Amino acid sequence: MKKFFAMFAICGIMTLGLTSVAVAQEQAAAPDTAATAVVQDTVATEEAAPAVAEEIVEEVGLHKMLKVKFIEGSAFFMSFVAAALVFGLAFCIERIVYLNLSDTNVDKLLKQIEDALDKKDIDGAIAVCRNTRGPVASMFLEGLLRFDQGIDTVDKSVVSAAGVQMGLLEKGFSWITLAIAMATSLGFLGTVIGMVQAFDDIQAAGDISPTVVAGGMKVALITTIFGLIVALILQLFYNYVLTKSESIVRDMEDSSLIFMDYAVKYTSKSGK
């Protein structure tokens, strides 16, 4: 390794030395050429400076562009579009937190319940469900609390509890869809308002020039863009929470069948 670093250092020194010699020879042989190159480099740098400055301005001002366009699209009207975004995101975040907390390791839960029922330990199975969060455990708990009332009562209890839990999973979905519809509708409403404004400007000016129409058309397009962007963002979140909810419901349906098999097996062993 030391030899490698030594050879690398020697090669670097030789390369630097050769470069210095070559530069010195070029400067000695053609001083005028070097001076001309310096002037050309200076001119090129001065020409490139405005372009670099423009790029810096664009990079710095990019995050402010949305604010500017937001104000250009009528701050009063665009505030309703922003309110729809905040309103929808609030429900989306709440549903994401709730659904992730409701997710349960169903296989592990069923295994613990099966072990407790094999030992005829109903209280142990109930304790397992009480200590496990999520709709699946709540559904099993309602059935276990009525094990002494017969298999039909257990079945009805599980079905009723499943209906209640599915309602809780889908809570707030209608508000998210409302926010999506409101954002889209507000965007299209802004289009209509911008077109009306453009025609009012034409009527006031008595001329159909691009300058007169541009203001109203800008409002129409900006409001439509922001409304559709808000709707797309909320739609992505809505699809996520909907998929998560459907996954939990499938787990509830599949696990309820297995749970009823355990209940039938326990009832047959107990002679009830």
C-alpha cells in the first residue's frame, strides 16, 4: 500500500512538473498569445456572468413563484382553494394515523387466541384481545364475551362488531371526497370568472387586443391550475387511505372465518 501511494505521489509530481514546464515554454514562446487568451477569458467571463446571475435568481425565486401566481389569480378567490387543500389534508392525515394504528398482526393474534382456547382459557383470550388494538381484536372481543351464549350468538356478535368497525374505518372519507370535488369546482369556477373578467375588460376598452384579454385569461388559467393541483394531491392521499382501509377490511373478513372455526371447535369440546 505504501509503494502504491509513493508511486501515485511521484506520478502527480511529475505531471505537475511537466505541466509547469509546458506552460512556461508556451508563455516564453508566445507572450502575445497568452495575453490575448487572458483578454478572451475575461470577456467570456463577463458575458457568462449575466447568465449565471439569471440562473441564481431563478433558483432563488423558484419557491416564491407559487406565491406570486397565487396572488395573481386573485388572493381572495384562491384562498378558498387553499382552504380546500388544508381541509382535505387534515382529514387525510387523521385517517392515515388512525388506519396505521388500526393495522394488526392478525396471524399472531389468531395464534394467541387459539392457544388460549385450546387450554379452555376464555379469560386469557379476552385479555389478549383487550391488550391488542385494532378493529380485528375488537371484533374478536365481542364474540369471546358471548361464548357462553352459543355459537349463533357469537356469530351475530362478530358480524355486528365488524359492521361497526368498518364504519369507523371509513369515517371521514366523505369529507376528503368533498374537498377534492370542491378544489376541482373552484378551479373551474375561477376559469368562468376569469373569462367574464376578460369580456368585461374588452367591453370597457372597446378593443379585442391581447393586452386587454391577457389579465382575465391569466386569472382563468391560474385558478384552474391551482384547483387541479389541489385535487390531484388530495386524490393521491385518498387512494392511499382507501387502499389501507380495504386491506384491513379483508383481514377482518378472512380472520372472522378462522375465528368462527375456533369457536365451533371450542363449543364442540365443551359440549355447549
